[in-house]
Amino acid sequence: MSKDLQVIGITKKMLRDAVAKNSYWNGNLTPLPKSKALWLLSNSRIEEKDYCGVIGYEGEKMISFIFMFPDLLNNKDLEPTKVYWMISWWVDKQFKNTVLGTYIYNEAVNLTGKQILIKSYAENVNSFYEKQPFTVIVSRLRHTIFFSLDASMLIGKFKFLKKFKFILDKIDATTAAIIRLLNKPKAKNKTRELSYEYINQLEDITWDFIEPLCKNDLIYKTKDYVNWQLHNMQYTQTPISKKHPYKSLQTGTSNNIYIHNLKIMKQDTIIGFLSYVINYNELNIKYFLVGEESNYNLCVDALIENLIQKKAKFIFTDDTKLSDTITKRYKTIFTHRVTKKGLAHKETKLGSEKLEMLNRDGHFY
């Protein structure tokens, strides 16, 4: 490797200085959107000395980046303990077959005191983790529910179809319109007694509904924390994307990205809380909370009515019950399921042998 190589741990304070000086957002590729950086800086749970990432440079070129930041593990009646989510790990393709990736990874692990949680990882690094001192703490299914024939996915699997993209896009749009036409009357009928109160931040009444439903979560939830997690400042709308000055490794910038948070109301009573991110044709669920089990299907109907209104074509969720209920109640094209494993470093202080990593834990999309 080049002698002109630097690996730098980025603390919250250093990230704050970088935002002030625009250090990372003046090239073609940046580690994360500036809006995402500002969002991190607004998190009171992160101390100034805490690490938010590790960046590798060759000269002035970014060649590796690990995105991470601290959170608080829920120890029930005991004080929460600090852990670090390792969210992503990127190495420039020119350095894929060098020791850089492993070196920067170990640097990140050591900077966090080996208190590391990983919600999921790409299958191509499975062999790497099998050799590392990490333990699988939970396995779950990630569900992608399709309400259309997704042209981009088909082209990804069958490259020769790229030259037929125009035709596939037409078929995709037609299929999506037919599925919406079939699902819309049912969703409208089922939700006729419901109303939705869309909110930007939680007030006390909403938090009183959410708090008991999150008391046993893996991650310690407070009103301020959930407000931070759901804040729209983390996303940047770029109506003319081609003229935006940079691309980011992390999700958060597109010409149609926004978070919607809503209370599902029945006769002026909150029966459910839903938070989802729309990004192009995708609906990515952050929170799906239901008070009484008798209202579960109604809240699913509310989700589908929102999906139809936004003209989204597929849903992402790690909630198997939710996925199964959607596919039983509504017309879909198919559901893709893949097993995702949550990991913890063997020296991470978990405090409990029985852990459950829910969709909303570590969900920083």
C-alpha cells in the first residue's frame, strides 16, 4: 500500500469541526450526507469524545470508511450501558485485496473498547466474521414485499435485460397500477373509521402510548431519543439530483426521500403508531406499534392505505408478523426473504442472555 496512507478515527467533536469547515462535502464521494452528520451531532446520547466513524485516506482520496456511533443498551432495571453500532464498512475497490479493510476494521473495534453491535452484514463478508471474535446474538428474516415487477431487480439478476429497460419499466408501472387498483377498495373500506394524525415530533400523549410498547427493546428508548431517531433533518431532498455536488456512501439524499410519522386514530383514541421512510419507490418501516392486539389488522390496513397513497412499490421490514399479515390480507407480487444475523463482539457487555433485536433497534436508514 501507499506510504501516503492515513487512518483517522472521527469523534463527534471532529465531526462538528468538519461540518463547520465543510471538510467532507467538497468531492465527488463523501462518507455520509451533511444532513446525516448534522443529525448525529444533534443526538445528546453521543458525547463529544465518542467515535462516529473511521476514515482511511490515500493522499486526499477517501479509500475506506466505517460508519458507527454509540447507543445505550437497555438493561431493564439497571443503568443503560454504552455500545456502538457498526453500521457500514466500505473499502475502495482498488484496495479490496489488501490488508486495509481488516486494519481499519480492527481500528474501529479498538476505538470503541470492543463494545460493538452489528445489526446485519453483507453475505460477502460472512467468512470474515466467522474468523473474528463475534457472536451471533439473534437471527431474523428481512422481508421485501413487492407490489410490482421491479425492473431494477430483474436487470440486476439478468444483465441482458438492461437493453429492454424501457419495456420493463412500462410493465412494472402497469403491474403496480393493477395491484393498487385491487388493494385500494379493501384498504379504503377497512380504514373508513380511522383517521391519521401526522406529526413531526412526539408530544406527551403519543409518547405515553409508545413508551410501554418499547420498554423491553434491546435499545433504551426515551422520548428525546425516539424524536431524534424519527427527525426528518437526517434526509436531504435533491429535486435536481444530477447537480447535487456530491454522492454519499450512506443513505439520506435523493430526489424523493422523506420520513412520515403518524398516529393511527379510532374514535379519537390512538390504536397504533407508524413511522416509515419513502425513498423513490421504497417504503422502509421504522416503527410499527400497536396497542391492543384486536387492532393489529386495522393498523396493517392503515399502513397499506399509506403505501397506496404514496404509490410505493415495495416494503422493507424485519417484522415477520407484519410481513405475513400484509401478504395474507392484500395482493402482492411476491415476497423476498433473507436471513440476517445480528452480531456482538465477544467482549461486549450485553447484560442479558436472551436478546431480541427488533426492527426499530439500530434502524438508522
